[in-house]
Amino acid sequence: MNLMTKIVIEAETAASTGDLNKTLAVLRKLSLQEFGEIFISMPNPRFPHLSNLLPRMASAETQRNWTGNDGLALLNQTNSFINLLGQHIDLKSVKDVLDFGCGYGRIMRAMCYYIDPDHLHGCDPWDVSIDLCKDAGVLGHLEQSEYLPTQLPFDRQFDLIYAFSVFTHLSRRATIACLDALIKASSGVIAITIRPVNYWEYDTIVSPTARKLLTASHKSGGFAFNAHQREPIDGDITYGDSSFSTDWLKSQFPTIEIMSEQQIPHDDLQTLILLRKKHNLN
């Protein structure tokens, strides 16, 4: 019997008591990858007590619809993002964490490796996402947010807020509204991903002429957005594909500073940006 199997059997015994925190403490003896493999296998008939306690994994179809990938390949992408965060942030030391734009709870599941569910929060403006999370029993506090928020649906400050592949899809108005809300709610680090200007070279959904115009918009004004066919929110189509520069970011939000800028591993078209309020400087 290998070490992973021994730990999972120990966790199954802990889960039989219904003690979630004790069960997670045992599962955290695994590596992040092994921890994730257990979570994406739920429900698992080999481990009925873990299956009763841990969230059910979304279907492969749901995973692909939200991310374009599923299964172990998607888990590897998830862990790549978390490991990149961990290069800059001691994830074991942060307390309250927010997944902004949590979708079906993909990254929230993995973050349970570091964060106790009592301190893990997720929000999304699409009610379908929140319903999927709740129906699957995703661990943490879940609330629906607004597409054009003035504040977040949680009355607290967060040590870490992350938004993976969220600001790659928002209109200029929605980007400003959402980042303003995140800045108000942040007492630590805000981690977002953005797209570089060369994203438009690869977006084959739009015509060559439109790609040139979007590239020119990014280069001249720092921001480009191609709206999808969605119902407008307060007169604004908030969702589509977008790119913006760090110079635009700094000019729009003078109260924040960029701590780090790094390409997402194996994804040339997403860049991780770490932000914090300037008055948090030591």
C-alpha cells in the first residue's frame, strides 16, 4: 500500500465522523496534485464517507463549457495557477480569501488545500454558476454578485482576492466597476489575469478587419473589447473578450501598485498581475 492510499484511507475514516476540518487536515498530507485528484474523483464509490463530505465534481461537459478543458488536464492547469500564486504569496498564512468569478467552483475546490472553508468565499454574477456550486456542495461561502458592482456581497476585507480569466472577458465599464469593488474589499493582494495585445492575432471568432481595429484600440488607448451577443446590463454589454495594458491599469487605478507581472505557464495569452493598495506598502 503506497503512502497516498494510506492517507486517503485515513481521511475516509475521519470523514466517517462527519468532521470536515479533521478530514481536510488529513487530506492536506497529500501533495496539491494528489489532493486535487481526490476532489475531482468525487463522488467515488470506493470512499463513500469522503463522497458524502466533499463536493461533487462538475460533469466533464460543464468543465469544458466553462474552461475548454476537463479532467486531469484541467486539474493540471488549475494547480499551475495556484502554484504560481504560491511563488508570490504564502497561501498557508492568508486568512480570508475570495474567488471572484468562481464559476462552478473549480479553483475553490483546489484552494481547500490551503484555506479552511470558513475563510473561503466565492461569488459570480451568473446565478447558474452559484447554483452549480451550491448543488455540488462546494465548500466555502457562496453569493451572487452584480455584473456592475459597487460593492461585493460579503461584509469583510480579504487578504487575497483572485480572479482567474475574469478580466479577460469584461467590458471597460465592467472592468472598472469590478476592480473598484475589489480594491475596496482588499486588505492584501489582488490577483487577476489579463490578455496581451497579441491575443487579437489569435481570436479567429472576429474578422481580420475587426482584429486589426481591436489591436489598434489596445495600442492607442490601452483597452480593447469585443462584445458577445448578450443582454445589456444597465445599457452595457458587460461580457465578451478584452485586453488591456498595465499602463491603462495604472492610469485608471492610481491607488494601487503592480507587485508582479508573470505569464501563466503553458498559456501565452494570459498574464498574472498581482496588485495591492499603495498604502499597504511597508
